[in-house]
Amino acid sequence: MQTKSAQSTQQFAEFDTIISTDVVQQQVAKDTSYRGVELSEEEATDEGREIVTQQAISDRLVPEGTVVLAATPIGNIHDASTRLIALLQDADIVAAEDTRRLFDLANRLGVHVKGRVIAYHDHNERAKSDGLLDQVEQGACVVVVSDAGMPTINDPGLAIVRRAIERNIPVTCAPGPSAVLDALALSGLPTDRFCYEGFLPRKHAERVQYLRTMQAELRTMVFYETLHRIDDSMKDLLEAFGPNRPMALCRELTKDYEEVRRSTISGIVKSIAENPPRGEMVLVVAGASEDEALAAAPAALPVEDLAVLSIDRALENGLRIKEAIAQVVAEHPLPDGSLPNRKDVYTAVLALKN
């Protein structure tokens, strides 16, 4: 009986064997059959073996009966993977956020899209998902692509993934470029723990309120922002996190005019005023220090207040006082994440009763 490690090693070995053109060619050339399929006299020729070789590779890159989320270049066309090219060329259905951009990408890659192309965007993805999955159940390979980057990350795709999971239909990824990860890696800020927060709220009041909730965040934060809102958003970042918090502003990633500005928040504000950036931007902001996090965290309730809440909970729900204390304490963690001491709360309860 094979261990999980042995099985995993075998699976990767099989993948490498199938995906390597040279190895596949050698296997096809050994005999008149390949992967259990008998080759005809015509296929057993050098040209025929080449066709079978390419088909074997295509079968692996374009899996039948599967939804594939395929990442597209975010700026540099040369970042397109071999797998993406194969999927665009041979998938049965390509669900694209913008069909015009899809065909432009295909033309630049020199790819002829053989399958059916449908528009799949924010406004119709829920309505389209089940119909696409019906095709997958019949054996089709459906590839989902957005205008740039990975589907589902601020782009369509989540609806079909959720429905595929609910219907127990295979779904996988063809990974590739990511503006979030590129900006994070280039920022020079800690990457061991980070959170991606998407686009900042459009309205000033909502943005200010939202940033206040992030003041105690210890992880590196990644945001998207547009040219039209960058000035106002940077002022709100300055107000929320102070002038000295390190950050990076990244734009035109992977393109000829890629730019990464690294400074403090106040330094980036000054930089934007002197040299306004263009296009969509990724903002990477350092997390709070422990002192900043403690200062921003909500004040802990005094033990006496926890005792009053515990007594009320016990009377309202018919609980023993110790059970009520356990519930109240669990609902009111301290700023550092630890819980108040239950014995201290119990002592305060006794003092109130006396």
C-alpha cells in the first residue's frame, strides 16, 4: 500500500512525464501505441506521432469536464503561460469578461480561439453559471478569463466557482500574473502576513470609517485605487495611519513604464502632488506596530462591567453564574487578543452581590 507521500510523488512524476514534449515523443516512438490507444498505420509515421504527441500534451493542458480559471497578463504579453495559450486555443468554451479584449489578447499571442466565446461579466455571471456548468457535466472544458489577472480577484468568476462546488463539478486554476502579489513583492514591506482589501470605498465618509477599522491591523495591507480618487484616498490614509507609516505605490506593473514609489505615507502624498501618477494603482501599506495597534484597539471593559453583564446574562437565560461569566468573557477579548480573567470577574460578581 502506497503512502500519501509516495502517491503524491507518483502523481507529480506522471504529470512531468506527460507534459514534457521530449518524453512524450520518446514514448510514442517506442511502439505503435500510446497511453493504451493503438496508433493507425498513418499515425505510426513520424508526422502521425508528432500529432499524437501534441494531442497528449493538449489533453493534459485542457482537461475535459472541468472549469479552469486562467490568469491573463496584467501588462506584459510575454507573461502569458503555455497553459493559457493552450486553453485559449483548445477549450470548448471561453467565458470572457470582455470578448473584444479576449480576441485582442489572442491575436497578440498568435492564437486562434477554436471554442465558443461568450461574454461573462459582473452583470450576468450568476445567470450564466449553471448553463456553463451543464456543458462541463457533458465533458466540456470551460475556461474563465478576466481582462487582466486572475478571475475572482476583483473580477468575475466567483459565481461559477461556488456553483461548481455545490454541484460537485471539478474546478481548477491556470495560475499566472497577479498585481496584488507583484506589488507586495516589490514593496519591500513584510510579506509573511498580509491582507488584500480590494478597492477602497468611493465615498469619503465610508472610506474614513473603513480605514478606522484598519488602524489596529498588524498585517501588511494591499489596496487598489484609481487615478480619479488617489488624491482623496491618500489624504484619508494620512489621517487614519499618520504621516510616518511606510508604504509603496505601484503602477503600470510589468509594463515598460512600471513604477514603484516607496516612502512614508506623507512622502507618497507629496510625491503625488509633485508628479501625479496615471492608471490604476496598487497601494501597499505597512501594518501597525504593537504600540499603534494597542492605541487603536477599543478600550477593554472594566472587570466590574463584565460582572454586571454576567449577572444580567445569568438572570435572563437561567444560567449558572460561572456559565454566564464564561460567555461574557469570550465575547469581550482584551486588545492583545487574550481574554479577561474569569476568576477576577467572579470575584467582582461576589462583591456586587454582597
